[in-house]
Amino acid sequence: MTVSSDFVLYELIGRAEDAGKVPNFSPHVWKTKFDLAVLGIAYKPTGQSFHQIRGDLAEQTGNDKVTVPTLVDAGKTITDSWDIAEYLEDKYAKPAGKSLFGGSDAGKALAKFIEGWANTTLAADLRPLIGPKVYLSLDPPSTEYFLFRKTNQTRERAEELVSLLSDPSYTSPHIAAARAKLSVVESLLAWNASQGKGPWLLGDEPSHADACLWGWYAFSRLNKDTEQVWGHESLPRLGQWVKEVISKGFAKEEELY
């Protein structure tokens, strides 16, 4: 299903001048990009820096708390990856005989669980590896927002965290912990395979549950050391899941860091 309409997806980039030149790095935007790809919906990606989101996008939407992803569909504006998934489900997936939630309450519940688990439990060990890379990618106005409003850090602390990325005694425990947490996903994928089901979290079909996990994989790509998490030999089915996303065209390698 390819939809030709006025879809615009607002994404996150580090520097305003790099719009159209660099990939989105927000994990939450990647969730929506995954869902749109699964449904075959074409859209115009529009990169916004933190500073632009708080300024231009807030003014444009009339919402001073606007975040990305924000999707505009023929004049209708939806913000937040979960709300966008529900909107796409009702307006586009169901009428086409598809579903982003496996067509069941259980599928939707799994997606909500993966969303919360990834945003908190998994993120606790990924953010220390990725946050400093975000800091390094920002233009000056966005740096101010990132430090003083989003992370409540001093510049000195941010620079210290950047330097720690080259210290294995700092990074290795986070890498090992994130890998251990993802063993739960590995077990789910292995169980699906034992039941003769497909490679996705719900089995045979990709869903918003996969989108919620993919967002954190894509975000992790800012730091190449996270390959030791997602590509580790102890998580072979997870590694295959990553390859499946790319091979099915739900994300493109050139759109990732």
C-alpha cells in the first residue's frame, strides 16, 4: 500500500543547517518511520533541531510542548509515536486489512510493554553510551536547550561524559548490561521460532512492538560501540531481526548512522 498524500514527518537532527543531509537520530521518530514503512506510506521527512522544535515547530503547530515525531497528514497534526501509531492503525491499516498491533488487544499490549520497557529499562544502559554523541552533534542553540532544559547538565559534565566514552571501564558495564536486558527479546524470538512463527516480535508480521525496539537500535547507531550489544554472538536471533528490518525495506542502511 503506497499512499500519495501530503504526509510530512518532522524528525530530529543536530544542526539546523544539516536538514536533508543527515539522518534522524530520535528513537521515537524511528518508531513512526518504521510504522510508515510497514504500511507503505510515503512521506516528506523534515529535519528539525531541538532549537527549531521549540521555536518554529511550536509556533507552526500552536503547541509550545510539541515534540518529534510530529506527523502532518493533509492538514491534520499528530504528535507522539504512540498516538501516531493509533492514528495510522485506524485511518490506514484497518481499512487496508492490515494492523500495526497484530489485529488484537494482546498485540497492542505487547507493543505498549515493549515501548515502556525500552524507554526505561533498556534506555538506562543505552543512554550513557549515546547521550554524549548527541551532545557532540548539536548546533549552539540546541546545545543550550539540551544541556539546561533536557538533561539538566553543565557543559563541564557533558564534556566529562564524552571523555568517558573512550574508557572501557565506563562503557563495558553499560554494554554488558544492555546486552543482558535484550536477552529477554532473544528468548521471545527463539520461542516464536520454536512455534514455527516468523522473525518478528509478534511472530509472522511486523508490528508497532518491533517499531518500539527498532527505535532504540537506530538511536544506538550514533555510537558504533553498541554493535557489541545488538550484534553480539549471544543474541543471534536479535541480530537476524535487525537484518530482517533492513532486508524488508522497513529501514535503509544509508538512513542510519
